[in-house]
Amino acid sequence: MTTAQLVSEIKKKQSFLCIGLDVDLNKIPEHLLKEEDPIFAFNKAIIDATHHLCVAYKPNTAFYEAYGIKGWKALEKTIIYLNKNYPEIFTIADAKRGDIGNTSTMYAKAFFEDLAFDSVTVAPYMGKDSVEPFLEFKNKHTILLALTSNQGAFDFQTKQVGENELYKEVLKVSKTYKNSESLMYVVGATKAEYLAEIREIIPDSFLLVPGVGAQGGNLQEVCKFGLNSQIGLLINSSRGIIYASRGEYFAEEAALKAEAIQKEMSAFV
Amino acid sequence: MTTAQLVSEIKKKQSFLCIGLDVDLNKIPEHLLKEEDPIFAFNKAIIDATHHLCVAYKPNTAFYEAYGIKGWKALEKTIIYLNKNYPEIFTIADAKRGDIGNTSTMYAKAFFEDLAFDSVTVAPYMGKDSVEPFLEFKNKHTILLALTSNQGAFDFQTKQVGENELYKEVLKVSKTYKNSESLMYVVGATKAEYLAEIREIIPDSFLLVPGVGAQGGNLQEVCKFGLNSQIGLLINSSRGIIYASRGEYFAEEAALKAEAIQKEMSAFV
């Protein structure tokens, strides 16, 4: 998917909501556990109920890998289902991968070709030749971790490196990478005040903002500092939406939560 | 596996060699491609031929994920085969994972419980609460990326952060993490001269050193600066061993390459 197509969908749906599909079998409705593939059954129900309210879905691969082959199959079924039924949706493999050159190419193939995701999250620690292999894939997007929403972000990301904090150095250096126009960035919403400075460095890039909801971010604040002329934001909510209820009508309850956020967002589109 | 068990194996085998199982179907012997599971068939042959010459195997998960479910199954079969037939071998999932707290726990479960690896490589960028969930698992080891062997390492890892380069800051800060005695570190062999300074910060930790062989490191240099009283080194070679030959006797050829390294290593044990 091109960035223009994503922006067009955002305007059409009046939403820049991304829903995180972080499926934990201990948290999904009990009646789904008797399904042959409870993870996929859960995702399918959530997707069918919420696809008109969001522009992106983001399965975090950890939740699938934790269930081994069964989990990997559920992830595969989920992305196939999304691409077949809702091709207008932007898909994010939240995998936080990154390795030396030829190995990053393997990861890129895994997520862009084998699973056919539109984008994948990548960790920046190993630098240029760990990121550029992902950027070689046309109409695919590499979402680089810049400033994450967890407490551990203060261990290294906010440390001073020359004139900048490390996460700003990541933004600046990555802009010099080949095909850097395919980069997006993860910026945690718990630090909305940082967004103004981030926008000075990368005014045009899309930001994937986790942490609105369960991790304590605030939509108004994030929009105030993070919006650009092409919206430029994907705001993720996972647990706050998908685990709205464990009852029979869990998908409808999830849709109500998503709709509340979409309505709030529509004021900014 | 405990560190003491690993050290004991190193002394017994007079080897601190780790063999990287980075299986690329374009590089393995053609006659294996007609096997039902060529990746596992290749690994099994390499393992059976080399297990007495090395103390660790390290599949890089990228090479398995690139083949989707089929790849994941081959990885699972490989670790099951290793744990059943060669339980004395230290196993490393080279996965370079890392995510916020509860999600890192999911990854830890995937590699330590579901796949029963002894260790997993982890990226440090997200800090303490992305690493500590891995450290909670008893007799499992978390191998943190410090200084990698690729060119991109100079983008961020060697940048000055206060008094230290970033990778030294990673070493120092990670020592304060809970259960940090279960940490090992990835240190690229292309920078052997850095090992002396690294040993000042972490004299007792095991170092996983990739890059001896295909990536251009030098065993003598690495030993000179990196050895400690408990050896404290695992030196990895992947392509240089496993792709020694594409002929019928590829496994025997691999064993010859491994034996040459083991013999060189025996002088240091």
C-alpha cells in the first residue's frame, strides 16, 4: 500500500486508528476456546466488527510466537483474511526485528512476501545495514522504533548523544538511509510533549503511536503536537478495544470502544 | 543449562565453538531438496557430524521465518532433536527480540518454554523492562546485543553517550538489571581491540562472538582480549562451516572445518 492510499483511507473513514491484535488466550472470551483456532476466531470477529472504524491492524508477533506453530498459523490466517476481505486496511507486523544485512533481508521476506504485511516494525540498534534491506521493498513500510512508551525508554533512548537524545539521533541518521521515504516511526504517546521536537526533525513521516489507552497516552495531546498536513499519525489501541468484554457480544463491545475513539479522531481529520 | 555446565562442556570438548544454523535453501546441497523437510534434514546432518566439536548451536530465526510455517516447523524439529539427542549442547535462539514488559514475557515463553532453547538474543534499545522479563527464567540465558559485527554498528552503538560509547553504556546499565547474572553479550569479532575495554566492564560474563570466519574476525585476537578464567567466550561460525561443501559429503566437510577451529581453540582452553 502506498502512503497516499493510507492517507486517502484515513480521510474516508475519518479515522487514524490502528487496532492492536495482541491475542492472549487467557483474556479472550471463554466460549471461543472451543473453536478449532481460537486466536483466529477472535481476530476474525474483532476485524469484522471494527474494520470500518480503523485504518490499520497491528498484530504483535510475540503473542503468536508464544503459541508456537499454532500461533504462527493463526497469524498467517489473520493476514490472509485481512488482505482478502479488507485490502484497504494497512497491516503492521509488530515484530521489532533487525539483524545484519542478509539476515534482515530474510526477515523482510518473511513479513513482506511470505505473510504479505504492508509494514513491519524494526529496531534501530544495529544501524543502517540492518534497516536498509527492509526499505528495498516497494510500497512496503518500515516502522523504526524511535521513542517507545515503556519506562525502559529512559535507559538509552533519551540519553544524550552529542547534541541530541539517542532517539532523535535515530530519526536524523535514518533519514539518510536509502529509500528512507518508506520509513515511519514508533513514538510512544506517554511522551506527547516530545512530539513537537520530533516533528521538527521528521515533519512528513507517519508516526505509529502506541500507548493511547492502556499505556496512558492522551489523544488530544498527541494530535496537538503530532498531526501534520497529511495527518501523519496512526494511533494504536490494543487491550482497551479488543478486551472490552469477555461476553458473547465481545466484538460489538470492541466496536463501541473503537467507535468512541474514531469519533474523537474525526474532529482532527 | 547453567553456566557451570557450559564451562564444563567447553573444558571437556576443548572447544568454545558455536555453529550458526542459518539455513538458506539456495545454499544447501541440491540432493537434500527432495527431502520432505530439507531444512531439518540439513540441520540434522550438520549436527550429527559436528556435535562433538562444538558446545553450542545457534539457529538465526530469520532464516526459518522466511519460510513461514514450514520454516517454523523445521526450527521446532531442530531444537527438539538437539535437546533429545545432545542435551549437553547449549542452544541459542538468535532472534534479537525485545518489546515492552508483558510482550517480552511472551517472547521469553516462546523461546524458553515452547521451543526450550537455553538462551535467546535480545536487542537492548527498549531498556530494562524489555530485558528483565527474559531474565526471570531460571537457568536460561539472555544474550544482549552490545557491539555487533556489521558496518551499521557505527551508526549508534559506538556513538558517545556521556563518558561512554553507547555499547558500553548498554553493558553498564544492563548490569543493574534484576537477575543480570543470567546475561551474556553479543560482541562482534571484527572489533577485537574493543574486547579489552569490554572485559573491564564485564569481566565475568560470557560473550557470544559472531563474525569469526565469513565476517572477518580473527580467533587469536579475540582470545587474546576476550578470554577470562572461565573461558567466557562462545565463538560463532555459520557459513564458513555449514556451507563448506554442497556435495554428497557436505556434513563431513563441515566437520573438517569445525575440527580445524576446535583444534585452534584447544590451545586456549
